[in-house]
Amino acid sequence: MKGIDKMSKVRGLKDIYVAKVTKNTETEYVCDTPTKLAKAINAKINVKRSSEKTYADDMVDEIIDSFDSVEIELEVNSLTMEKIALLHGATLDKGILTESIEDETAEIAIGFRVKTAGGKYNFHWYYCGKFDGEDSDEFETLADKPAPKNKTLKGTFYGRNLPNADGKHSF
């Protein structure tokens, strides 16, 4: 994990922030000001890499490794209509969320803090991605005991397009 002493156990997760990426070209990378997405419950980060073996003299000669993407799955307490509109490119007008087949998922940067055993928080930021994966809601009628539901988001993050093949995807 980035910035975390591998000997130290993770003890917390908080402060999930998102910012809409307004430019991601070969000459510029610009984001809006980050805003809090929601209260953090769980985050699962899966860095995907590909590797290809080349052979010579009947044995492995070289293993070529390359970055594919980072898959992020977040569980949060809830999402406001404003955040749903931001993430999914929907329209929010006078408090009414309208989603359309024409909506385009926004490219965003996302960051959060992870607490280690020593009480220190480490920041994690992923520069470019979209929450384009499964997005489901579950509803249930009231019963004797409350059954609160959380929101789960799945997205794919990738390297930015800055000059000189910057390609950085996180820090």
C-alpha cells in the first residue's frame, strides 16, 4: 500500500473526497476543488497488472510487466443527489435528480485517508477514473428493527495523460 509501513496494520479509513477532472490531455491535468463524497465504511483497492514472459534457450528470458488499471470499490454511508449527479453525469435541478441514457460518467480524482497502527494518517489519491461499474440500491420496508443500507460504488482508475508519458495514476 502506498505510503504505509508494510509492518504496520491499517486501523482506519476516513475522509473520502472526489474532484471532477476538467482536463486530462497531453498538455494539462486540471481538477475542480475536491469535495467530501460521503462517510467512509470500507474501501477495496485492486491494482491490476499484466505480465508477459519471453523465452530464450528453453527458459524464461524476461518478464515484461505493465500497469493496467486500479479497481476501487467503496462502501459509504450514503450519497447525496449532488454526488450522484457528479459521479454519473446526471442532471440535478431544484433538488430533483434526472438520469438519462445520454448521461456520461464523469472522470474524477478520488482520495481518502488511511490510519495506521501508529496513529498516523496516510493520504491516497487516484488521479483519473470513473465509477462506471455496478451501481445498485437496495430498499426495504420498515419493520420492527431498522435495517440501514449502505451505498457501494465500483470504479476503474488509470494513468493521466500528461506530457512525456507521465502516466502517474496515484500518490
